[in-house]
Amino acid sequence: MSELNATAAALLGLLQDGPATGGQLVASAEERFGAFFSVTRSQVYRELPALAKEGLVRLGKQGPRSSQQYAITAAGKKAFKAWLGSDAGPDHLRSPLILRLVHAGSLTAKQRSTLIDSARTAYSQDLDEAKAAVKAADDPYVKAVAEFGQAHARAALKLVDAIPQG
């Protein structure tokens, strides 16, 4: 068995809750940790067959519209627990907003203003969602992660508010 990458581990973690299709995993990933770890549809559909080949997941029931459910195996549970106990390594920030801001000099003033306004709107929505997640969290770890999402959204709003318009 090869070492799990973060996307594979995320999927195995989601499958701890029970069998799911790729589409269900994408939706669950967005809901559970979209604020700090993105998982794309293409990543999910690339990773699931690899996990099956490794024996970490097995095919489950055929879902609606010919979708395929996957279920975690005992080996998958063991690999996931090993991944959880391993060193997390460094965090890597990949922010499309910050990348755009670095290159914002190539935009017109109107384009920069649109970029900032849309970022402000998106992060305000993220902040509202994170606040709701904090209130809804029963588990202290889930609550702490939701609070992290809140802090991240606040930091992003502070960033866009610090940029002079005009």
C-alpha cells in the first residue's frame, strides 16, 4: 500500500460515515471542509478507482443514474487511521484570490474594483456560513475547525478592505 495523499485521506474520512457515490462525496467534502480543503469532482473520480485498486474501498450498490457507490474496507479504515496519526507536514496556501491580487497590476481599475467587490461578497458569505457552522457544532473539534473557517474569512475580508480602491 502506498502512502495516502490528502485527497485520498479526505475521501476515506468521508466514507467512515457510510457508502457514498462520487457526487455525494464531492457534496460532503464541500459541506464538511470546503472552507479549508477543496476537493474537485475530477480529483474524486480519479482517486476512487485508485483507492479501489489498493483495496481501501470496494464497490457498493449501484446508485441513481448509474452512479456507483463506494464503501471503505477494513484496510481503508486502517490506512486512514495511520494517515491520521502521521505527521501532517506543512500547510500550503493556494488562494486564487491572492494569486489574482499579486497580478492585479495587469487589470484596469474597474477590473480591480470588480475583483475586490466579488471577493468581499464571497468572503462575507463564507463568514456567515462559518458563523452558522460554529453555532451548529456539537463536537469540539468540528467547532474549532468552524472557528478556523470564521477566522480565515475575517482575514480575507481584512485583506480586501486594506486595498485602496481607485
